[in-house]
Amino acid sequence: MSTENDRRSIILVLEDVEEIRDGIEELLKADGYRVIPARSEADATRQARSEHPSLILASLGGAESAVIAAAKRVREGAGLSENIPIVIFCSPTRPEGAEVEIGLGVYVICPDNFDQLRASLRRLLPVWPTT
């Protein structure tokens, strides 16, 4: 059974490209996060129901609005609180280095590097994970 601290450090990574998903997972795990990889909206919803992530990181192919809608459906379909932030990673419609809060707990981040993504995640997660 997970403790409250364990739950606060869980990131659901929704990415349909295996190599990208694996790379993000590896980097986040190295930082001490517990990562739940998902390759589709249905897979993410199923896993979010049982694992209760504290943040959803989505980077699916397609228009930014479609990715945001998919991530919101995962959050809603899994019965997660609207307080669970959604981060849309590397949207092609935003310039590199951009970080935009678009409301309703949804953020679009296209970092220059992984350190910028890390800093954004630290601001959004209730507790910085410990190893």
C-alpha cells in the first residue's frame, strides 16, 4: 500500500512514441519520481484509476488542443481531482523555452532542456520526491 508521500511523487507519462516515453521515464526515475508509463488514453485512464498519480505529463502526437482534451479525459475518466496538474510536454505550437499556464490546472511546457522541465515539475508537485 502506498503512503501519502509515495502518491505525491507519482507521474503518469502519456506518450505514444515508445522511445520518447522510455527516455522521459528514465530521466524522471533518476530524479526519484515513481513513473507510470502509458501509450494511449485508454491505457492512461486505466492506470490512473489504480495508481492515483499526482501529475499527468502528456506528449501525444497531434494538435495541442487534442492532447489537452485527451489528458483532461484521462483525469476525469480516472476520477482524479481537478487539482491534479496536467503538463503538456513539447507542444509544436509553442516556441522552445515556453512555459504557459492555460488554466484549469493545465500547463504547456516546451523546455530548452530537461532541467527546465524538472524545475516546472518541482513547482507543480506537492512534495519533491525523496529517494
